[in-house]
Amino acid sequence: MRIVHYLNQFFAGVGGEEAAGTAPAVREGTIGPGRALAAQLGSDHEIVATVFCGDDYAASEASAPDELLELIRGASPDLLVAGPAFTSGRYGLACARVAAAAARAGIGAVAAMHPENPGLDEAEPAPVIESGKTAREMRPSLERLAGAIETLSRGEELREQDGRIGKVPRRNRLAERTAAERAVELLLARLGGDRERTEVLLPNFGSVTPSAPIEDSGGALIALLTEGALVPMGNPDRLESARATRWLRYQLEGLDRLEEGAFQSVHGGFSTVAANADPHRLLPLDVARDLEREGRIGALHHEYLTTAGNGTQVATARGFGVEWAAELRQAGVQAAILTAT
Amino acid sequence: VVALAVGDDTSYHDGVLTVGRRAAAELFTHPALVEVRICTASPGDRTRIIKALDAVEPRCKGADAAGEVFPGLLGPAQLCGRGETHVLRGAAVVSAGFLPRAQESVLQMSGPGAELSPLSRLHNVVAEFEPATDAPWEDVASALRLGVLRLAAHLAQAARGATPDGIEELEPLPAGTGELPRVVAVTNIQTQGAFKDVLVYGRSMAGSLPTWMDPCELADGAVVSAQYGHPALKNPTFVHQNHPIVAALRASDEVELAGVVLCPEPVAEREKRLVSEHSARLCAALGADGAIVTKEGGGNADGDVALKLDALEDLGILAVGLFAEMAGRDGTAPGLVVAPSHATALISTGNYDELVQLEATDRALGGERLGIVDAAASDAVELPMAAIYGSLNPLGWNRVTCAGEA
């Protein structure tokens, strides 16, 4: 098979975070992990080209998957292989999106990442193969990926035993008995010593390691973000009040205050009366401008990002988080205040 | 009740309940309400009820019993739960219309959509209302609530002379024989202010510590819903009168019901922790071996269930929690917003986000338009399960559940 390999700027050897804005590009043959992957693959397969892109660019530019797809098409591959992205969020999203774009365009595609990577949910219709958590597990991750490529080359579907990951959809159905009756039965089982039985497994939300504090707040560019669904009056872009599927950005340039009547919260999960009377209770522009004047922060980012955090799917929210981080890094923001309701 | 009618006078004969138009309207007399219209919606009617608010089972006390149903609202807040109570099984009084903070609900009375809610299987006396132009919404809600409770009592009174189809004797709770495991129904009720509150003996539990209640008090209407949000995740007055966990525990000969611990759902985490530990302490004092914990409301209330499950198990009381899942439209997202850390026995009342298709109906009650999908009230629509009244009922009223595809 002719294979095109996708990497981020780091694994492509372009650079670290300082190069995360790198635009999509292509090189002939293998780079970095691609060489090790090629060594795992038999002589029937060849990595003919490597496409790469900066993490911030891939996660924040809506056109990135299409731009990458054009570069991939140029090498006429039978298969696109993306990653492994491990637990890296932006890289995982990029791998998922480029694999999905290739699969939709009729090119075989497979991505590799850790099951906790937020990109996992965006790869459909392309399959995802499990990788380790970090690049320390590069070797076993590539071995599993190479095995999956062999399976695909035989025209077979990837299955769990190949290391395929992805969530099993849960569907509503009518049980024979009410939830109350099932609860009593479950409690009896638990009282009887069965500590395993349940209808819902405990979720694993993972955990986020806080960044180190910024060293010089007086020189830092600070952004204001909110999940309080604060939008201009009349909600011109129709942000959802619950179960949001998107986020929006609005200008703060030239604004000193958020006047009552100029902004409103469309959040459906709390009483918005107090927030609408004084939108600063959601987005503290008033004190942020004071701090800016006093020189205690360098400057305030020229726009704020907003969504409605109300019944939002976790996967969607994690995707927003990755996109916001990429967006803010692109803009040179060092720290952000995200207000929650 | 096997059939409903609207007529000149209220009466009950052989299962046919006739709602007296004028008498019913008078029960809603209040400066905050300009008009109340009484309609009926029975199982199989090609009818949809939208913006359904509360649902109440018609009940009244026997002629010789002391007190009144819904103490604190229809009469003094004196202890109830003793003596004869008359019940019109198969019927409900349902208020329907706009109130602030009440996300629009939908209830289908026929077709596949009617399978999704237990309320679709009841004969519903529906009260639509017109608020007075300048009345505060809190007054409208309160007038409507009182009217619905009065109507529920009034309808049951019409049947007080009829021979009952069945008699159920609810024994006072046993003190505990030590032979069977004692189980408490830990029942969280929403306390989020106007339009999202629950009344216990007529007053909000906001700011209270949990309390114990005899299930017979619930049967007489000691707990009344003033919570109009969360269509799928609300506990209407009907389910407090017919507490599904209590009923299932009573039906089991392997456990001993040790009563209900009612607990508010504060919004601040430290308050949630406080009431959770106190609930567990109450259960321990009741000699509980097990507990079943339920909630009312969306993701915020998952925290109340999770904290209580962990607090109970920490005291050696085995616990089961009921959760609805917010697993996304495709059912692949993690279903719980806040999960317990070590209590693991969980019941799923279904996925909130999954879409359901509802057939068009011949008529709709409760409003002209369905704002969430911007459609006429009787149109064929596609909606998340979250909008179907009572579908994911947190107290375990319904049969919807959610599971991975095989």
C-alpha cells in the first residue's frame, strides 16, 4: 500500500510550541516516528509522503483538514495514517479530523491515540487504534498501529482485538420493569454481596494538571472566557441555551464596560436576572480594565470567547477546551480567566 | 377512572369522571389568573400536551378523617398520613402553559411517543390558563398551583360516596425486627428558588437540613411540586403521592421500608456536602442497611446523588443511585455529570440527549407553538428525550433505560 503519514510539528521535527502555528506542509518519504513505523511494516507497504501541521493551526483553523487533504491527495495514497497522538489534545483532534476527512473522501484512513484523547470522538468514520499515554510508549504503540495497517491491507475491518478503540453507543430502550423496581433489585444484589452489578459504569473524566503561574502578569496578555452564555443583546448568532454544540467570539476592543441591555446571558441553567442586570458578574471586564490601567496585567485580549455550559456533552466541552487553548495560544495569550456559572 | 368528560357538574359514576366546568373554574379564582380552561386528554387521544407543568393525582381525605390533603396549602400544616384517603386511580390533573424557567415539555397521548411517559397512560384533566397582564409570574404560578390542588381534591370528593374498586392498607412503619434489611428512600428535592422549588407542608426546603418522613405523609400530599423545569427530570406532585421507590420497597418481601429521608438540593458544593452527610447520619440513626438515592433536575443534581451515595457507603450503608444519562445524541459521551467516587451501584433512567420522533397529532393543549423546535404545537417533531414529560423520571416512575448496543 502507498501510505501517507500525518504528524504534528513536533514529531515532524519543525519545532515545539513556538512552531505550533505552522501551516500544513508535505515532505517526501518518512520523518521521525514514520521511520520506525516503516521498519515495522513489511516491504509490501511504503510511506511515500509525510504531511504535517502545527497543533494550534490544526485545532483552530477550520480549513486545516481540507488543506491537509489536498496535500494527501497529491501523493495518491491507498491509506492515510495519523499519529500516534498519545494524550495530546490538539494533536489528537488534528489526527482525528484529518483521518475523518480522508475517509470521507474515499481514502483509507486510520488514526492512533490514547483512549482519553478528546480527538477520539471526532475520527468517525475513520477507525482509531489505541496508543500509549506518552511518547515513551512509542514503540508498542507503533507495533499495534503496524498490525492494524496489515489488517487493513487485507481488506479487513479493524476490531477490538486489533486495538480499535471508540465508544460503544448507548441507546434508550424500554426495560420490562420501572427504574424504581430495578433499583430495589440492584440494592438486594448489593446487600447480597454483589458489588459489581450496575447499569452505569463510573465515568473517567481524567484530570488536568494546572499550568505554572505566569511569571510576569504585568506583561501578560490576558483573555476573558465564559461558559455563562453571555452574548450581545438579542443573541444574533443563536447560541444554544443548553446542550451547546458550538462557541462564539465577541469583540471587547474599545469597550470599557458591558452595559445592561447591550449584553445578555442566554444560559438555560440558572436565573439570568442578576447577570443581565450587570453582565460583569459573568464576564469581569470592569475590573479587568482597571487592572489593565493599573499595569497589573499587560493587556486584555481583544475578544472574549463564550459558550453555554449547560447539559453540554463532555466530549463536546473537551473539544471546545482544546480549540480555545489553540486559539488563545495563536493570539499570544498567556493566561485566561474562565468564569463558570 | 376509565373515562373523562367535561360537563355542568362534577360527578363520578362507574369509572367515568365528569369535571364540572363552572366549579372547576371557580377553584382557580385569583387576581393573577384571567381565565382557566379545562380540557381532557385520555390515553389513545390523538392529542399532545405541551408546556405541561405539574401533574397531581386526585385525592381527598375520608369524611371522618382529620385534616385535608396537601397540608400547608389547602389547610393548616398539620401532620397528615393517617386515616382514610380516597384516590381516583388512573387520573391526573395537569397544568399546562408558559411559566418562566420552565423548559417546554411535551406529552404525547397516542402513538409510539405515548410509550415514553407514564403520564400518557393516565386520563388527564388539563388546566390551561391565561395570566393577568400585570401579575407577577410568582403569583401566577402560586395561583395555578393552588387551583390544581383544589381541583384534585374536588374531583376526589365527587367519588367519596362511591364503592371503592380496591382498598389498600398502609401499615405504620415497623420499628425494625432485625430480620430483614432496613432500607431508606433518600429523596432529593430541588430547591432553586421561584419556579424550581418543592414545597414540604407548604414551605420550601431551601436552607433546611434533611428530614425524615413517613411515606403515608407523602401519600396525603405533604410534598407538592413547585418545580416546573426539567420536563424529563422533574418529579411532579403525582410521583410524591405515589413515590415509586417507596412502592417498590413495599412490594418487596425481602426488605423492610424504613421511611423517606427528604433532602434539599442546595446549589453550593459545601452545602451539598453538608446535607449529604446529614442524610447519611439520619439513615444510620434509622438503622438502615441500605438506601436508594434519587434526585430532581439536571447535571447539578447528579452531585447530590453522588455525594450521598459515597457518604452512605462510608457509613456502611449500601446504596443505589438513580441517574439519567447525558450521553450525547449518539450515546457515546460519559453519561454522568458528577459521579460517585466509590459507590458503584447505579440505575440508568435513560439518555437525556437521544432524539425521538413524535407523530403529528389532531390537537394540542397547553399552547399554540412549540418554541424549542419552532413548530406548531401539533406538528410532527424531533426532540431530545429531555423534553418528554416524565420520560427519564428520577424517582424511577418510568421504564426507559439506556444500555450499550450489543
